[in-house]
Amino acid sequence: TGDLPSTEVDDSYATGPSIMPQKKNPDVAAPARGQSGRLVGNLTGLLTMLKGLPLAYDRDLQEDKEPVFDSLDTLVVLLPAVTGMIATMRVDTDRLAVSAPEGFALATDVAEDLVRRGVPFREAHEAVGRFVAWCAAHNCDLTDVDDAQLAEISPHLKPEVRAVLSVRGALAARSARGGTAPARVAEQLAELRKVLAGHVSWASAASQGAPAVQ
């Protein structure tokens, strides 16, 4: 389309391709994605080796060193690179907020909202399908439809569905534990910071030769 990107990796973490001068290669993101396969493979091998061991030392455990050390060596290089890329990446949040709901991306949220309001899923699915088809036929987005048109499309489509016809509304509606509601995300971040602080404390104690308590 010729539009500017919503996110841009800093030049220090990217290179230009050999043939397309307008393209920027995310030279940290791509290898990081590839390295994830290596790490998942190491974990799978380690878990398979541990499966079924009796409650004692067995020579199977000779096989745990290579995947563990390889994973550590990989993360020592990978994590600082990814951290630097994220820290220097430019994100146009306003542009992302505008483009996120485009292309009927919130249609599923409308269906789920109808179910929460007591509409059987089969009927909710049909109503939202008609909603999307109507918008496609009239070359408009979900948010462009007024209350009278909503009622014409389906009696299930009340004005209340507009609560999820925005990115913020759709996120807030997913308020189950682990969901995308801001309050839930804040809870998850707090739990992760607590776990991270424990790991940092353990690593600091271990590096100083003190007995580490988990």
C-alpha cells in the first residue's frame, strides 16, 4: 500500500537485502524464531529422557548435560540481542490502534459477546455472519452500522454489542484468568516479575558461593 510500517526495527538490529533497497531484514528476530526450534527440541529430548526414571540416579541422566548446556549457550547470545532489538524498536501505537480492528477482526468478539448475553452460539454465529456479509456488501466496517441497521440484520444485534467493537472493549471483555483484559495482564506481569526476582536472587547467591534457597 505504500504506508509506513506500524513497527520498525532499529537499523542497528537489521540489514538491507541484496536486491530490494526498500526492505529491512530483522536480523535478530528471524534467527531468534529459528533458535526457538532448537530450544524446544532440547526440551523435548530432555523431558523424554526423564520420563519413566525411577526415584534414584540412573545413567540416563548422562544425557541431560548436552541439551542443557546447549540451551544455556544459545540463550546467553540470544536474550541480549532480543532485548536490544525490543528496546530500540519504534512502535506507532496510534496507527496500530486504528488498523487493529480493520478487516472484520472483531467479528468473533461480537459472537462471543452475544453468547455471554444468552444467545445460543449457533444463532450468534449466524447473526454475526450476516453482519459481516452486510458490511461487505455495503463496503463498510462493523463500527459504521447504526442501531436501526443492526436490528434489520438480526434481532440479536442490539446496540450493546458496540462494547466489543473497539480494541479496548474487546480486550476488556476477555477477563478470565490469563485473559487479555488490562487487569488480568497486570496480574500476569506481577507474577512474572515475582518469579524473575526469585531467579535473580538465586543466581546472585549461587555466584557468590552462598547456599541458594528457592
